[in-house]
Amino acid sequence: MQTNIKDQLVDDLNGAAPVMGQTIRRVESAAVACRLHGKLPQELAADPNLPPALQRSMKALVGDYRSLAMEVLQAKAALDHANEPKEQSA
């Protein structure tokens, strides 16, 4: 399903923007915990008071966000590098 969605996004965007490979999992229990505590997943992942299963899910979710951030930064660096002026030989 994710491949189909990404393919549709690529078609819809028609080259206007890249479609990242990383996905963010849906973890309803993590979303509810974040709302109840008013904290981000990164903050709750280290909370020793969370039930172990929720803490594992929260850590996995945090990993998804970190992976996506890395992918975005790598894409930006590649774009910046491609847009650098080429040195002229004398």
C-alpha cells in the first residue's frame, strides 16, 4: 500500500518536489499519550513511567521521525551541492 501511495504522490507532484522514502508509522497509543501529557514522542520515549509496550512503540516512532529528518537533510545537501557554482578552470 505504501508503494502505491508513494507512486501516486510522485505522479501528483510531477517533479515539483521529491517524495521521501521514509514513512512515519501510525501508533494511536503514542498519539494519545502525547496529547494527554502535552509532550513530543522524543520527550515521552525516555519516560520510565510509560508501560514497556508503549515505550517501545514511542521509541520506534521517534526513530521514524529521525530517519525522515535525515532523509530531508540529505536531500537538501544534495540540492545545495547541485546548485553550487562550478569552478572555472584558468
